[in-house]
Amino acid sequence: LFKCIHNIASASHTNPCHIADFYEKRKRQSQVTSTKPHTIASIHRLIRTMYYLITHNKLYDYTSTQNR
């Protein structure tokens, strides 16, 4: 999962994702040089998103998550 977040962040240049947006926002706001706390927070967000999509039988749609 740790590597998955970094892959999502690097792929966000061509495929936008709210997980990558969250990760970048956390990195910009923090004074900490380590990215580990931001990655762990993004993993938590990814797990919650995946759980919601699976339990509600939905597909991921970036445009519907932009309002949050």
C-alpha cells in the first residue's frame, strides 16, 4: 500500500485522483520533511474509499469527488 500511494501520486499528472490530491495537499501544508505520515494518511483514505466503492457497488469517478 505504501508503494501504491507513491504510484498514484506519480500517475496523477495524467490521471487525476482525489487520493493524490489529498497526498499533495498534506505535503504542502506540513513542515515535516518526511513523507511517511502523509503516505500513511493517504493509505487510510485509500482504504476508506475502496471500502465505500465495494460495499456500494460503485465505480470510481473523480468528478464526483471534486466537491469534497
